[in-house]
Amino acid sequence: MRISLLSWLFFYSYIATIFIITAVLVSGKCQSHQQELLFGLGKTLNSSLSAKLRNWNQSTDCCSWGGITCDQSGRVIILDLSNQLISGTIDNSSSLFNLQHLQQLNLAYNTLSFSFPCGFDKLSNLSYLNLSNAGFTGQVPAEISRLTNLITLDLSVNLFLRDGRPLKLEKPNLKMLVENLTRLRSLHLDGVKISARGNEWCKWLSSLTNLEELSMNNLSAVVPAFLAHLPNLTSLRLKILQVRMLQSLDVLDNEKLQGSLTKFHHNGSLQNLVLSGTNFSGSLPQSIDKLVNLTRLDLSSCNFSGAIPSSVSNLQQLVYLDLSLNNFTGQIPCFDLSKNLAHVDLSYNKLSGKIESFKWEDLPNLTHIDLRVLLSNNQFDGEVTGVPKVRESLLDTLDLSYNQLQGPIPAYVFELSRLSVLVLSSNNFNGTILPRDIRKLVHLTYLDLSHNNLSVIATESYSLASCKLNVFPDLKNQSRLTHLDLSQNQISGEVPNWIWSLEGLQKPYQVVANLSVIDLRFNRLTGHIPTLPLSASYLDFSSNNFTSSLPSNIGNYLSYTIFFSVSSNGLTGAIPKSICEAVNLLVLDLSNNSLSGSIPKCLIGQMDLLGVLNLRGNNLSGQIPNAFSGKCSIETLDVNGNELTGKIPTSLGRCRKLEVLNLGNNHINDTYPCHLKNITSLRILVLRSNRFHGGIGCPADKRPWPKLQIVDVAHNSFNGKLPNKFVARWKAMEVYDDEAQLNVKHLRFEVTGSRIYYLYGITVTNKGLQMELVKILTIFTSIDLACNNLEGPIPEVIGEFKALHVLNLSHNALSGKIPPSLGNLQHLESLDLSSNNLSGSIPQQLLKLTFLAVLNLSHNQLEGRIPAGKQFATFTNDSYEGNRGLRGNPLTQQCKDAIPSHGQDSNPRTGKHINWNLVSVEIGVFCGWRIWYFKRIDRLLFKFFPKLDHRNRNHRTISQWIQGRRL
């Protein structure tokens, strides 16, 4: 029988209608007294960091509030405020305990007061209670034992989060807590201090016949030997038992747990057996293969001894095997029947015998082999022919370190195309390593071949960038070497002398004659700047820990050098005048050190080929020499963050190729640099935090800087009005069409005829917050005139800057109305007009700014209703405070006739707590702001993850070395 399409559509429409009606009926409108109770609870808590509590508003239905679920009658039945960084006090009189219809309560992972309240017995309908890591410490109150409807109870404490203050079960003890909780299916008491003998609380827990999940990791009690009266238990993290239906047994990190494994009986249920971090000892029974469905066996960090039984290979479902950090002896069994095996770790044992194939090549899923200390303290001779051979397509990790393995490294090791970790250190491997073999391992992230007898074949180019090396590879025989790239590793200590005295040279420690490219950036090298090879054209020692001064005769070694960078080290002393003898330099980067003294005049006046001069982040003083020649080729001049004084040199106007001028954070006392009017290539002008004064603008007959895309003159003493005609000349800020997007690229200095380039970097500051643009897109534009003495109206012409992303005019004396034309800035992401004398209403046209993430109009004289909806629904009171005439959401003090706005986001954002990251994509065009979590969120990550440290650094890259290429 056929059913027509129309009939099916009618049927589905009917079903959909039923679902919609049902969904509406599930949650009714919140009852008024329920709303009052919730609002009272919210007042006792610090909600500043909680996305849910900040959205609790008495003018809206509480059943729509974050974390709240109501039943059909509008009564609150679920309250979930977990992971909200809430602080404050919940005492015995809290309105929380009057929400008597609650069925589920979750306060986990907050920072509430340390006193455990006693009012939970009033919540008699609770079936789910999660107070894990909520902040409560001390004695668990007896009232919880009266919640007879509980199915899930979680009181776990992570001592990392509670600063070592645990929960206690003393009076009442565990017996009194659980004796009435007969419906419990899930009980979590991790880290709780239980004052009872093991056999006592074992007996008490065994009365919970419905219990399916029990977790007591890191508990402060002696573990008993018997707990077998829980017939429905499917997950136990406490003690090995012969429980017929047990599927997972995990006693991870119970250091006091001890015992041994007896003979196993046939078990088709157990899938996970984890005893890691306990004090179990003895041998692993041969009957282990009776656990026929075992997929994970983790006995690591115990005290097991004896041989690994051959029956392990009969576990055909086994996927994960970790027997590391024990005292197993004897040989490794074959694993030919364990076809699903993917992870094997047998490290740190006392295994012996020859390394044989083990038939691991027949294991199609194997991704991890770790056999460290596999054969230590033995006597092996001859070549190794039986190193574990596996399927090359999957293996991720191979570690054979700290053995006595001999002979050459098997060639097939370098055919393991998916390998990311290769550790063969501390053996007796010999033979020759070809760099091209290592380069075959394209996914390699960590390589350690140290402490062997390996050598590297003579070659002209040697590149091991980003290989996690921690020592210099042995290159003593590389007399033909011309390219050396060891960048982005973890090499520490001083640069060895032999790197400059390779075999075949006539004098010891003679500088290598052929070495032209040396890239050692992003390592951990210390000591003095090494002796430089006379023939080097590219030298990059940036982002290390060198602490010496620059050699006084450094220029003698840079005669052929075109790229020299020692940025982001700890160099001290003055810039030697001999550096001016490096007349072929195109890029000189000495930034982010502790160099002092003045800028050598010859560095400005004699180095006509120099394209990039970066001296930022030092302690340089004096004036910028007024010595720029007519042959000036500088494209980037960056002296930000020094102690420079005086004026901008008039001769700088001769540098017609200048694109980036960064003079910020010095003591320069000058007027607006109209004498640079003829530099039509200028894209970035940073004068912030100096002593500039006078008006902003140049005479009408001068049209400077049509390509200008970033203007930052904040924190100076500029005054007067912003000339509309002058601002209108920044034509680059108007262009944002399809053609501009197709031609987007990053600003960079390129060395003609080579693959070397230098990326411009800059730090843009707004509202006291900084973002580092390590790559500057040609379409990114920003205007920052904050913290000056500017007055008059905001120029209307700014509304034509369709490419503008950041506009900051805050902390001036601007007056008049906000131009409605600002609504045309379709790509604007940050707008700060705070602390001025602006009046009138907020233009409705600003609602068109759909990318706006940060808005600050505070401390003006604005009035009228705040526009509602779209991006404005995401801004908080901080964006508008200090304007007495404003009304409407989200102001905390509403006018009587204020009507709540609709469409507000449930996750309001405020510019006051926002940190920005520019996201730039090299293919296509994307530029946006990302709101970071508050610093306190790191405390929730078990204090294991440090805050990211965004270092100021300019990136220099050799995208690819071409063997035999001459720069």
C-alpha cells in the first residue's frame, strides 16, 4: 500500500504540533514567591563572574533565567549554578532552603563560604544533589541523611581547589549518612575524610543494594579487604572484588591500597581494570586471560614483580596495556592475538632478553610503544635486528631510551610516517643519520637521539627546526655545511665551540668559512653571543637567554650579513659603533633587550641599505640622530619603549619608503610631524605616551599619508579641534570593497631574490588593554586619539571610514552629538567615546554595527533611551554609567516609564573585563575580537595550567631553505 507524500507531510506536521504544545506545557510561568526566593538567594551571592546570575532580573520570568527549570505549575524544580565562580555565603537561613519543590540541586565548582549549612533537610524532594568542590568544608551535616529520595549524591573534594581543607564524616559518620539513603544509585565521596575502620564503612556501604556507581578516590581512610554485597554495582573505584556484573574497576591513586591478585575466574563482564598508583604487589596471574572482554589493563606505578605471563597475548579485546614502573622481569611475550592493541607501555621495569619482533607488525591499530629501560643492566652485543616493527601507518610514539641497544638504527624507523615522538637516547646506536631521513617524519614533534655514537653525513644544509631537541646535534664532521637551522627547539646551555671549528679547517676554533645561514631562534641558549662566521648572510639568535653585551668589533663579522637579529634576549651595554661597518645589512633587530646608551649616529646616516631598524624595548637614551641621508631605504623604524628625548629628526622626511614609524612610550617633545608629509608610503604612525603637543593636522595644501591605516597618538598633550578636512585625507580607512579583500596581505619587509621576510608587529592599546598584532593585515585600520586635550565635535567624515575596526576618542573634551554616520562603520569592533562632553541621544544608527564587541559611552552628558536589541543587548551598565539622562536597559537604575528591551543575550559582555586577540587568517579575510575568560577561570583548571604569557616579538621567517641557495 502506498502512502501519498501529502499524507506524510500532514502526519509530520501533526506530530510536530504535538511536540510544540508539549514543550510549552512543560515549563509554566514562574510563581511570584518562587521568583522572590531566587532573587533573595542571588542577593547573598557574588554574581559578578557568573553568566547565569547576572541575567537574573525581576522584570523577567524566573523560569527563563539561566540555571533554572520549572515544572508545569511554575515551581522551581531544578537549580544548576555549577561552574559559575560564585562566591558568598549560604547559611542556615538562606532562601535556598525554602525552594521546597527542588528535585535537582547542583552547586559544584564554586567558591562559597567554608561553613557547611544545615538546611538541606528542608529540600525533601531532592533526588540529585551535587555539592562537589562547591567551597564547603568541615563536617557534613546530618540533615543530608534525611533526604530519603536521593538517587545521586556527590560531596567530592579536590584538595587542589580547596587548599587542603577536606570534608569530614565524623559526627555524623558514614553509617548515619547513608543508612536512610536506600535509593542511592550513585555516591561520590572522593577526598572526603572518613573516620571509621575499613571493615565498618564497608559494611555500611554494602547495605546500599541499589548502588551502581561508587567513587572514593583519594579518600582519607584505610581501604578494607571486603566489599562484595553490592549486586547491582557496575562501576567501582575502590577495591578489587569478584562482583559478577562488574564492568569497570578503577582504584587509581589510592596509595594505601595494597594486596595481590589471586587466580582469576572466567569473567565476561569486566572491561577496565585499573590499579595504577596503588601499592599492589606480587605477580600477575597466568589466569589473566580469563577476563575475556578486558579492553584496558593499567597496572602502572605499583610493585608487581615476576614475569609478564604469556597469557596476556590471549586477551583478544585488549586495547590499552600499561605495566610501566613495576619490577617485572624476564622477556616480553608476543602479542600476536591482541589484534586491537593500540597502546603498550612496559617502561621502567627489569625486563631482559633479546628484543625480538613480538609480531607487533600484525597489530593494525598500534599507535604507542614505550619500552624505556627495557633492557638496562644487561650485556648485549651485535647489531639490533629485532627492534619492534609495527605497521608504519599508525604508530605515534616509539621510545627505546636507556637501554644497551647497538648497531645502526633500523631504516624502517624513518618510514613510520605518523610518528610524532621518537626517543632512542642513551643507547649504543652507531652509524650515520641522514637529515633527509629525519625530514621524512613530517609529523614529528619530539626527537631525542642523544647519548649514542651516531654521526651525521656531510651535507650543505642541515635543518632540524621544531624537533624538540634539547642538545646540539653532533656536527663536528660537517665541513661543507652552509645552512644550519635548529630553530624552535629546546636546546639549552652555551653554543659549543666546535660549531665554529668544523673538521677540515686549518686552525682550531677558526670561524667556518662556508656557513652562511644560522638560525638558532626560540631555544634556551645562554652565555655570550657566539663568535660569528665571517661569511654568514643570515644570523638569527632571537628569543634565547643570551646575557652578554654585543662584541665591540661585531661589525667585523657582519660584512656579508643582510639579516641579523638578537631580539628578546638579555643583552646589556651599548650598541657598538662598529656595527655601522655592516653596510650590507637589510634587517637589524636588537629589540627587547636591556641595551643602553645612545643610538649611534652612523647607524642612521651610513647604512643606506637598511630596511628594518628595530630597537624597541631597550633602555636607549638621548635623541634620535638627525642624520638620515637622501639614500635612506628604511621601511620600518621602531624605537618604542626606550628613554629617548628631543624631537623627531627633520631628516627622517628623506626616508620615502617608510611604512612603519613607531616612536611610542618615550619622552619625545615635539608637535605633530607635518614635516614627514612627503612620505606617501606611511601606513602605521605610533606616537603614543610621549610629550607631543599642539594641534593635530597639517596645512591645507599638504596631503600626507593616504595609505595610513593605524594612527595611535594617545596619551599626549594634543589640543584643539580635529580638522575635518585633514582627517578626510586618510583614504586607506575608507576602502573595504571586494578588490581590497582579494588583495589582502600582511605588512612585511621582503628581501629581494630570496625567501627571507620580516613581519611587522605592533601593539595596539585601547582602554588600558593591549593586543599584540604579530601580523598586520593591510585591511586592518585603527584610530586611537585617547587621553589628549582635543575639543569640538567628532568629525563627520569618520563615518566614511568603512574599513575602520577600532575607534578610541576617550578622555578628551569633545562636545556635540555622536554623529549618526558612525553607524556606517560596518566593520567596527571597538568604539570608545567615554569621558568627554558629548550630549544628545545615542543614535539609533549604531544598531547597524553588527560586529561591535566593545562599547564605552560612559561619563558624558548623553540622554534619552538606550537603543535596544542586536549588539546593544550584549552591553552592560558599565558601557553607559555616568550619563544621568540615559534610561533603559541595561542601566541598573531604571526610569519609571522604562520598558524592558527584548532580545537580550543570555551572556552579556562588558568591555571593562575584555581582553582582545586579533585573529588574522592569511588566506581570506578575517579580523575579529575574541573575549577571554576572566583570570580567575584558571583556578578551576586544578591549578595545573599557567596563564598564557603573550610576549612581544617580531617574527622573522625563512619559509623554506633551498639547498645550495646563496642569499
